[in-house]
Amino acid sequence: MVTVLRLWRKIWRTGRVAEPAPQRPACGRPASAAELGGSVQIRHVDAGSCNGCEIEIGSAFGPVHDAERYGARLVASPRHADALLVTGVVTRNMAEPLRRTVEAVPEPRLVVAVGDCARNRGVFADAYGVVGAVADVVAVDLEVPGCPPRPEAIVAALRTLTGR
């Protein structure tokens, strides 16, 4: 019992210990992001990636980078989402499902192209099954560069959407 009391006193004296949050993103928010009120529900769509970006998105929402503390949350349905995170080049088989998914997201909606493949087709530029980059199929509001992009870059893009 005495050990527990000593531990409790030490916790009480020390207080909360955490690193301060990084500075807010300097770049401006998209106009439709301002309507979301600092919280963004996100649906991820893999349009034909190699899964490198998915691993980094998982890391961005993991305990180290914790994108949820900035108001970004992954959801299971596009009908519940405010934004789409699209990874990979758009393949022939995914062009129409991507359009339908974007249409299923209620207005105001945002589309974020994550990774070089989603931005400019990357290493898959001349592949036979590729329709194009995400911007060739749907309107894109924000792009995250990198192959794959670092979790910090993904979190910074999400912070741009939430304004936190």
C-alpha cells in the first residue's frame, strides 16, 4: 500500500508529460474544408496502389503519429465521410467505382490524392491497365507527395483539412 501511495504522489507532482503539438500547417485550407468545423471523417479508397501508401496511412493513424488527435477519423462508409483519401493510380477496373464513391460522399466533399502514383501516375505511368492519375478521373482538392509519403506528410495534409 505504501508503494502505491508513493507512486501516486510521484504522478501527482510530475503532472502530465507530453511533447507539444507541432505548429499548425502554414498552407491555407481548401474552401470547403472550412465548413467542416475542425473535424473530418475520412474514407480511404485504394484505386490501384502497391499498398505502400496504405502502410503509411496506417502509421499516420497509429499511436505514434495519431492523426485522430487533430480531428481526422477513418470511417467505413463513404456516406459517413467528409473526405476521401485516394491512393494509387486509377486502373481501368477502378475508374467507375471511384467516381461512384465520390458521388456517394455528401457535399461539401474533399478528395485527397496520397502518393506520387495518385498525383501523377508515378512508376505506373505507361502501364496498360492505367486510366490515369486521380485528378484525371475526379476533382482533387489536396495532394500529398511522396512514394510512399511519410506519415508526417499525411498528418500535415489532414491537419490542413481540419485546421488544427
